[in-house]
Amino acid sequence: MRNKALSLLQELTEAHSISGHEDEVRAIFIDELSEVGQLATDNNGSVTCAHGSGGPRVLIAAHMDEVGFMVQNITPDGFIQFVMIGGWWEQVLLGQRVQILTRSGEKIIGVIGTKPVHFLQGTERNQIPGVEQMFIDVGSVSRREVEVDFQISIGDPIAPWSPFTALAKSNHFMAKAFDNRVGMAGVIQSAHALADTGHPNEIVFAGSVQEEVGLRGARTLANFVKPDVAIILEGPPADDIPGLNPWDSQGKLGRGVQIRLYDPSAITNPRLAQLTLDVAREEGIAHQVTVRRNGGTDAGAIHQANFGIPCVVLGTPARYIHSHNSIIDVEDYFSMVSLVIALAGRLDDEAVRSLTSYI
């Protein structure tokens, strides 16, 4: 499983799939699961694979998109102005490499720049430049060269470029887009495992679109699938770094899958939360529990769909998400996949009915 997981994580994290342009990750999902179950998509591009029949319908989903950028304009001397897609902290952008995906399918490498420190005057040195003061340099000298020779157009999607890298500690890996390719890998690997071992329900494995710009794909996905219960897989921010209180940490690398009980977008169904915790303890799966002060996931949209859908969010903590280089401990990922498989096996008719039986 380890070699397959690392290969899949590399393929997914190196894919170019910003919000609204999730084609490469969707293609990986389809290639991986075409023989597992029945494939379908909704009109926004979220993709599903249904396996099994009878019993409750369980949605196991992760979002396919990553934060990125879009070409907003091209200057006469060939520099590219851009807008941010999703939540970025501008301070992490300067000097970073990006890939521009042209409409011909070619990827053009560039670097994000701004006025060099050598030319800053007075208070400029103490200010962080905004994205409006930044540009992407692709090595061009004119707008015509950018448009004609490089075939770059206004509206082209731009993704961070940072290859999947093994770090000195054997379980730690660095890449862009662990938020949320680690979740997508979990969906794919749990699909293969559950198809092989069996389960008491109909499971719909899914990749949603446009989570990073407001949970947009999750809304249509929930209406498309109409699940009885949902397990959402995520790459949440780790909080085990300098500058944060160690006693307040709820997302440490190496401590196992993170089980989310609350964030401002969703309160986890208490009965589903308890079942998830019970399964993790009974199966001896390393886990940590979090109550988040901020943030949100696709559960924020899915739990409000139809007549209400119980949701739980399981995550592999990642340091420095929404940047060019995030870090995970792959053992946390394996804990997440193990819990998905074990929990899905417990979601039979009786268990799912008990989640929403209030009278």
C-alpha cells in the first residue's frame, strides 16, 4: 500500500487543477476507478463512482481543486498580471514558480515577481506588496510573444509548481496541494479497498469541484448523489509549528487521522462523531480530535442539502497549506484511510437510521 500511496500522492499533487479547472485530477479519478463502479458527473464537473447496492447510500468525498491564480492581463512588455483563486496570504507568493496552462494544453513555467528590494524607497521596504503589484515573468519581452509564441491568453488557469519531494525524515513528504490531494488519494484508495473487502451499503466515492472558492461543487454534488450520510476527507492545516501554543495543538504530524467535531461551516452530527471515535478506538487507529476556530470544508454545504445529511470530516494534517510547499506525515494518511474503511463497514441500515432518529 505504501508504494501505491506515494505514487498516487505524487501524481495527484503534481496535477494542475485549480478551482474550476479540475480536469487533470478528474482524469486520474476516472482512470483509477473505472473498473470499481459506475462513473458519473454532475453538470459542474464533480465526479462520482458508485459501488454496491442496497443499504444506506454513503458518500465518501474530497475536493479536487487547489488554490491557484488566473491570467488577468498581459502588459505590453510581456509580464503577466494575475488574480488569486482561493485563499492566499500574499506574503508567500514572491519568488515562487508557477505553471500557466494554455488552451492548447501546454504548461508554461514562470516566476512571481515584483519591484526588487534594491529599488524600494522609504516605507516601501516595510510593506508587503499586494497581488496588484506583482506579476508573472515567463521570460518574454512583449505581449505579442506571450500571446502568439507562448499561446497564453487572459483567463488561463495558473497553478503553483512544486514537485513531490521526500524529506529526510522517512515518513515526511513535501508538495503543493496536499489540500486536498491527500483527501482525493484517500477516496481512491478506500474505494479499491472497500470494493475488494465488501461493505453493507451503497457507497458513492466522489471528487467535488470548486471547494476553495466557496464549497460550490459540494452543493450540486449533494443534490446529485442524495446520500444518507457523508464522510468528507481533507488536508487540514497542521498546528504543530513555532509561534503556536503546543498545548493548544490539535493537528500534529505523526499523531494520526484528525477527526473534526466543529468548524464555523458545520457541526458534526454528534451521533456520527461518537460512532467515528468508537470505531477509531476499537480498531486501534491513531487519531486526534479537533474543534476549529475558523475554516470550513465541503461538509458545510453537504450537511444542509436535501433534508439534512449527517457528515463527518476526517483529515491528514498538513503544514503550510495554501502555499507552494506543504508537508505531511504519510502515516497520518494511512490512519485516515484505515478509519474510512472501518467506518464505512459499520454504516449499515441500523447505524445510519440511528443518526437521524429524533422521535
